[in-house]
Amino acid sequence: MFRDRNDAGRQLGRALARFRSDNPLVLALPRGGVPVAFEVAASLDAELDLLLVRKIGAPGHEELAVGAVVDGSHPQLVLNDDVMRLTEPPPGYIEAAQKRALAEIERRRRLYLGGAAPAAIESRVAIVVDDGVATGATMKAALRGVRRNKPGRLVLAVPVAPPSSVVELEAECDEIICLETPEPLYAVGLHYANFVQTTDDEVVRLLAKARERRGGASNQPASASPSTSSRSTRSG
């Protein structure tokens, strides 16, 4: 069991230590992923940014995702082809939903980062971090969106996820670092002694602290591009 998200992030940072010299970009899924990613970025002396994802629900069934919009220097629309065929959204539905999603992403980016532009992903080692994965649906959309921004290497790093989700997400990235893979996983929060909800204020504070730690500077894309063979690393 992890003490809290910070403890999980420090453990992940040690597992990711070999990327320290690659000028990595750490991308946190807010809000719960931010404290974890903050510690990862501190361990790697890496730039920290947010990865904002907004679901697009099916017409009349908002809980059913036909796709998602993923933040980035080039925001990406990721569609679920099976659900699209099943629900057949009317003409213009996806475009309107995408516009609303982008507006909400921009609102949240202003809230958390004062409107700062997303960090450049192309050719860099991009490390996507959350506090855990359950079904993996949101994370799959997030990884596909990041992949379309052409990172040099795409790594998913989470403290805990079920084996089935790890296997399913292997195809979406170059490597997975997952510290614990319990079967079954009833809830991510059960693997933390302290899983209190992360607040907006905490997200803002940690992002500001991360920028201060790096002197307010943004990294430039790394020139080296590691190999992209897919593999997973699991422990626990």
C-alpha cells in the first residue's frame, strides 16, 4: 500500500530514473495524477505539464463515450469506432461536441496554468502519469492523443492497475511502468493509506512549485529519440 500520492510518485520516480538524462516531459492527468507526477518530475528534473482529456458522450447517453478530446500543442480527437457505429451520431454532433470539449479544456488550463500553452511533445520522451488505472478507457484515449503528437518515446507510469488494463494499454504506448498489478482491483483508492481528493488549489500550487523549481523555464525538445519497441515493466 502506498502512503499517499506523493509516496507513490517518489517510488515511480525511482523506477523511471533511467529517463533522467533524456530531457523527459511528464504529463499529469488532473487532478489525482498531479501529486504523483510532481514527484516523478522532481526525481527526473523534468518539465511537468497537464494532460487534459474530455469525454464526448453519445447522443442521449452521455455516459457512453463515442470519443474524447485530448489536450496538447496540437489537440487530438480520438473516436471509439465501435460506439460510433452503434450510436450513429447525427451530422455535426461530433464537431459541436469537440468544440465544447476544447473550450472546457482551455478553461481548465487557464484555471490551473493561467493559460500557458501546452508543452511541445514531438520527439521527446513523454511520460504520462496518473494515480492509478481502473478500466483504462480514459487512459487509452489520452495515450492515443499523445501518440498523435509524435513523441520520441511514449511511457505510461502508474502506481497501480489491474493486469487486464496493463495488457490492453500495452498497444497504446512504448512502455508501461506499473508498480502494483493486483487481481482483482476493486478500487484504486484501496491501495493508498491516504487517498483524499486532490483539490484545484493543490493542483495550482504544485504546478507553480514545479515551474519555480526549474526557474520558470520550459524544456526544448530532445534531439535523441530512443527505440520504440513495446514492453512493460511491472513489479510487486
